Amino acid sequence: MTIHDSNVREKLLQLGSQKRYNFTAEYARCGYKVTYRHGLDRDKLAPTIMFKNVKINNNLVTDHLWFNYTKGFAELGKLIVGDVISFNARVASYEKLGHKIDYKLERPTKVKLVSHKNGKDALPIPNTTKGKNELLGYIMLENKKFYQENNRPYYPWYVEKYKKFLDQRSSNTV
């Protein structure tokens, strides 16, 4: 069955924004968005994370959603495509492409890993509170091939920050 985004997002609209709901979703990938450029010599980036097959009580409410890569998501560690998580969130509307109203989930809380594909604990990654640049480096490294093949910006500076994070972790565990 093909899911059309507008039809599925209607299910989010029907839930309304008055209360928080518990969702499950599958990890799909991570990325970044440009949040601010005015007056800067480079883009200001924000880490993002995408989930697919977002459900309530095993009923699909949308085929995919992007979130800010919050501390709660980062604390799960390195996710593998298909890992299932659960979280609470509230439905909100936003303006997409400057003219269309669409629906999203915001302020995810009580984020938990339901099942991890490799059966082991997820490897730690930087969290967004103390290690946003390092997290962006992790994202750059995870998506390097895709970014380079599609002429997307790839910033080695962030990757170096992530590599230093890994070096510090390994020297702290020895």
C-alpha cells in the first residue's frame, strides 16, 4: 500500500494538539538543517533525526517525521536503521514551504529504545547539550557518501570534533 503524505498527516490533525500521546517509530536516518545564516561567514547547523512508520497503538499515523536531534534521542546512542523507539509528543501545525499547513510532533519526552537491531547496547554518541558540534560530526561521517554524491555540504571541521570526542572516550575508558 502506498502512503500519501497528506492523507497520513491528516491522522495527526485528527489527534489534535490538546494532549500528549505515546508513539512508536523506526529509526531511518540522521541529518542536519541550516537554521541561521544572517551575518555569519558560514551556515549555522542543527542536528536532525528522521523516523519512519510512526504509530500509536500499532496504527500508522504518518510514514515519516523529522525531529530536532534532542538530548533524549542522543542518549539512546548510535541507532541502526530499523531500531524501534517510543516517546511521548504533542501534535503541532507548521507552515511548510512558506504556504502549506502541515503537521508534526514536537517536544518528545520519555524517549526509550524498544528494540535494537544488533541486540547489544547502542554505542554512545555526543549529546546535543554539551556536544552539538561533535554530534554534527557524527552525522557528517554517517552521511559522508550521500552528502558528497548529492553535492550537499560536508564539513570536515565537525568530523574532527567528533573524532576528538571518540579519542577522549577511549582514553577515559583505558
